[in-house]
Amino acid sequence: MKNLGLHVEHEDAQDFMCAWHYVNHYLGTPEKWLMPKDVDLVDRLWRIEREKE
């Protein structure tokens, strides 16, 4: 959301990542492809992968 210019509180971002983790789980996404529930970890992974592009 921050990349879109929207301010989101850290707690709300954490809740959002948890929700998407479980949504993807119930949709049948394989475990190895599920995003972590920790928003800080997801942010670090995002930055690492962006540097590889």
C-alpha cells in the first residue's frame, strides 16, 4: 500500500498480511508459496527480490 502512496499503520499492515496468508491457504496455495504472516519479513523479502531484478 505504501508503494501506492497510501499510509497504512503497521498494525493494519500486519493484519492485512495475516489475512492474505490464510486466504491463500484456504484457496489451496501450496505451503511453500504462502507469504509469511510477518509484515516486516515480507517487506525484507520484497526488497531483496527487487534488487535481483
